[in-house]
Amino acid sequence: MKKRRNVQLALLVAILLATWAALAAAAGSGADSAVRAAEGTRFLNGAIDMHLHMDSPLPTGVHPEATIATIRLAKARGMRGMVIKNHSEPTATLAFLLRQEIPSLEIFGGIVMNRTVGGMNPAAVEHMATDIYGGPGKIVWMPANDSEIESKPPYPEKPFVAVSRDRQLLPEVKEVIAVVAKNHLTLASGHISPEDAMLVFQEGRRQGVEHMIATHAMDLAGKMTMDQMLEAKKLGAIIEFDFRNILSEGGRRADAIRTLGPEHCLISEFWTKNEAPRVYADLDGVGAFVEAMHVKGFTDQELDIMVKGNPALLLGLRPL
């Protein structure tokens, strides 16, 4: 009888210990999640997303990109602002209207030199810069999905917007850059080839463009080598990295940021289309990113430079 009681007691003790361990683990997990959420909150507070896609809704009415609800959520998260991007349409007027709907948020737009806006169109850039009240149009992207490099194999062949011929920029490209320089806009490379991007940055510097961006420089068809990114930096361009994949592929993009220096880099495109996590809504996920960047050796100050300081500089805003 005594032996059976001892067995029962041992079993009870084991159950209690397992229960306490489970409760402690759950509490620890909850605490870890709270810490990550706090890190995410700090990271997003005052941040500016320089690459928020609001492309046209599909014929089914589905919105694969961000919506007005996304922008409201960004404001609720304490973000300072965003730049709305649409590959097919200018977004400065949309930014103006959204400013009325969501005040106290810095909302800007821009224009992509794709075929749907007439290709390389200086008049469209001039209109954006001078004719829309409040100056919400700030960014001029070179062609994106209508670039030459994304309109030839292995991509489906289609008409494209040319930037250069025989390693020389076309006259209309220089005209667009002149409008950018005159109106203190920001010039971005879009999805053009790295070789064309260098020509654009060289011309931008020659004409006195104040701010330039190497658009998601390590992704899509126009991805740059480290030597090309260093050359773009030397020409005065800020190198853009997409939030969603900085830590993928062994973190090689984070390593590239370290080589370039955070002061020359930009982290954007927090809202990741149909991919998880939907960043503004997932503070835990943002916090996990921050923790991983800390492990990589990045300080909060360096992260703030890339999501707050440099975006403010590119948009002509005062630093916080």
C-alpha cells in the first residue's frame, strides 16, 4: 500500500512539475511576444514607407495591394507617412485626397514613367510638380514593368519605354531629369537595368538633382552588384531595400547594408502585398525583424536612419 502511495505521489509531483513548466513556458512566450511587439511599435513609430503600392483594383473588385484601411492602420501604428506608388497611374492627386481624409499623416505620391502615362513624359512630371495643390507629388520613377529589361526574354516580350540607346540617355529622359531637378523632386531608378540606372544617376548629378533612389537594388530584373551599388552611392543615390526579404537568403541584403552604410540606405515596402506578415498589423513580426537586425549588429539608431531619417530627407521633411 505504501509503495502504491509513493508511486501515486511521484506521479502527482511529475504532473505538477510538467504543468508548472508549461505555464512558465507560456508565460515566457507571452513575455517574448510582448517584448517583440514593443520593439515593433518603436520601429514603426515615426517611420515613413517610401514604397506603398496602391495599384488599380482588379476587375473582380479585389485589392491585391494596400487600401485606405491600410493607411488608417499605418496612422494607428504611429507611422509618420508614406509614398503611394502605382505602376499604371500617377498618385499625387490620390495623395492629396487622402490627406483630407486622414489628416496629420504625411502622404505623398509620384509617377512611374511607364507606357500608361505616355512613357518618358516631361509634361506629366511638370504637371505633378506644379499643378497639384500642396505639392504631394514627390517621386519620379524611371520605367518599372515597362522597362526594356522587363520586356524581353526571359520576360514576355512587349513594347517598352526606352531609357538609352548606344549607352547614351535619350533626349526625353534628360528632359524628365531636368524637370525633376528644377522642381526639387526625387529621382528613382524604377526597374531599369543597372547600366541604365548609372546613366540616370550620372545625369541627375550633372543636372543638380538633390535626391535619388536606387529602387529595390537587389531584387527583380534590375538587381545591382555590390560594385554597382557602391557606384550609385558615390553618385549620391540612396540604396533601397525591401523590408520583406532583407533577412532572406542568409541575410545577404543586411550584409550589403552594412557594407554600404545605413546612412546610405533605405528600408521600405513594409506592406507586403499578399505575403505574410501584413506588417502594419503584425507588431510581433516587426519586432522579430528588429531583433534579428540587432543580432546582425544594427542599432536602433541605424534602423531609424533607414526608416525615418533618410525617408524624411528624400521627401524634404524635417527630421523628428
